[in-house]
Amino acid sequence: MKSRERILGVIAGKIPDRVPVCLFIKDEGNFLRQVYPDLDYGNILECKYRLIDLERELGLDLFIRLLHGIYPDWIIYGGVNTETETEKWEVSTDEIKEAHSIIKQTVIRTPAGVLEQEFTVSESVDMPGTYGYACSKKPIKTEKDLDILVNFEPSMSPSFPANVRKLITKVKQYLQDDGVLTVWVPGAAFNHASLLIEPNDLYRLFLLDRCFYDKLMNYCMKRTLPFLKALAESGIDIFCMGGNMSGGYIGHTNYETYVLPFDKRYIANVRKLGVRALYHNSCQIMALAESYIKLESDIIEPFAPPPLGDGDLKRAKEISQGSYTIIGNVDQVNVLKKGSLDEVKRVTRETVETGKDGGRYILQTADCLEYGTPLENIRAFVETGLQYGEYSC
């Protein structure tokens, strides 16, 4: 059975020959920088090829996650459209260099008023060649700010669909049937809202001003949909989307009342496009494991174990009852990066034996591999997963 058939079969609820063994490896920096220190990160396509080469060499079922160079920064990392100007959307940006960071201070002028934001690009001191991108000062502070955005923000560039299709086609040709091709998308709805308004304000907004909150969430879905359509048409297998900003922080009742309805609509839009949905919550997750059945996402991940999160794989399998595929949940920091070979083998065996019961399970780390993770530990993870992940005939 080829990796692609194995992974897609598990997502569809079939029992394969064995559990797919995957790793969460970013297509920029982190572990990729460790393995290929001289890789030119300006060469977007080469980064994807080297990621595929690495996963093949490690003997994995390839679960390729794309992000680097796919989008303009504003739609995926936060803030308003700074790449397009119109007569009613004038963009002015100043750059400030501070140590290992570049801060882009932007002012948007429109007929109805001004929006201001800051966007920061920072290189990690501990992980050279690994960058963080974030809208460090959000543009939406009032409902008036949101109205300016709704009425005047330019949409996706007309060139995006053709450009992304060209890139994805080449990556798919290189991948062949060795796995599945996934991409991080600007969502789900609540996560995307946190890219436009400060999280602390967002956490209060649904309680203090429901009209403002609903308008914000609806606009988040509207502004991201053109990108989803373009990516779906390029032939992506799975859309990966964030659910970590709600996490377990707001509680089960608030999640089901204020977040789930919008994130469920977001996922429904994804599935209407013919793409499978992966919902990622690397924070507190167990209080929402049952709620996630109502999301109707194909995949939920990663049920990160303590101390990274509160994930309990055995309990998650019992709660989900096969309603969604679970990906996870070996600790990539305390086990794979810092643990002994014996610990890696023990934890991986316990994890895969727990997860494979009843199917709908893919073995993987709880989050992305970090710079400095020993290769021998990774090989032990893969070998153990393959050895103990087989299903009896």
C-alpha cells in the first residue's frame, strides 16, 4: 500500500495495513535548516523539494505541509492588505530594524478614516534561519475600524490563483504518490479574527458586543474564501487550519456558543470545495474533544501531551468514537529533542499502540520538529512507529 492511499484511507475511516507514520516538519527554518544549513529560503520551490526529499529519506508516510511563500504575509500572518493600493486604500509603510527584527509600521488612509498596524519579522537567536512573522499591533480596535476594512480593503490579488497553481502543480509532480499535499490556510474563523484584533479584546468581544463580534467573524470568512477557492483549484488534498486561539481557554460553553458555529461554517466551506479539513489546536484541547465532533472536520490534531498541552490520546479516542481522524501526539520537545533513545522508543510504542485501536489514527509529533533534534531519535521514532503500527490481518 502506497503512502497516499494509506493516509487518505485512514482519513476516510478505513483500516490500512499499518498506521501512517508522519512528522510535522515546517517548510522553512527549524529542523529543515538543521538538515540543510545552506538552503536558500528565497527559493520557495527548492524548499518544498528538500522537505519532500527529507521525509522520503527518513522513510515516512509523507504528510507535506506548505506555508512558506504561498501567501502574501497579511492574509496568513495578520493585518490588513498592504500589497495592493487603490484610490480609496492608500498604503504607507516605514521599516525599523531592531536587533534581529524588522518592524513594518503601516498607515492605511481611506475616505472613512485611517487604520494603523505594525508587522514584525524576527529571526530566532536560538534557531538560526528560523523566522517568526506576526502582526504585532493589530489594526482593528473599534467597530468603525472594522467598517473601514469591510468597505475599502482590496481583495486577493488577481495574480494569486495562477501563481499558486503553478507552484502547487510542480510540488505535486515531485511528490507523486508518496503522500499527501496539505497547506496551512488563513483560518479557521476565530483564529483568523485574532490576526486582526488583539486576542484579549477578541476574548471579551463576543460577550460585550455580539453585533460587532458577528460582523468581524463573517468578514474573516469572506476575506479568506477567495484564497481557499484558488488553493482548492490547484489540487491541494488537505487544508490545515488553526483552532488554538479558542483552545480550552474560553471554556466548553463559550466555545460551543460563540466559536463553533463560525468555525463549523468555515469547515463546511472547505469541504464544499472538495478539500479535506484539518483542525489544529496545540493548546488545551480535552475540554473540547466532544465539541469537535460537531465541527465535522475530517481531522483533529494534535492532542499534545503534558507538559505541552493536556492531551490524553486514549481518552480522545474514546470521546471521538471515530467521528474524526486523530493525528498526534509524541512530544517533539521533551521526548524527540531531549529524550534518550530508549525513551523515544518507549513513548512512540505506547502512543502508536494506543492510537491505532479502531483506526482513524496517524502517528506524528505533537507539533513541528525543532532545530537541534537528534537524527538518531527521529529514526528511532520512525522505526518504532513502523514496527508497532501494523494491523493484524
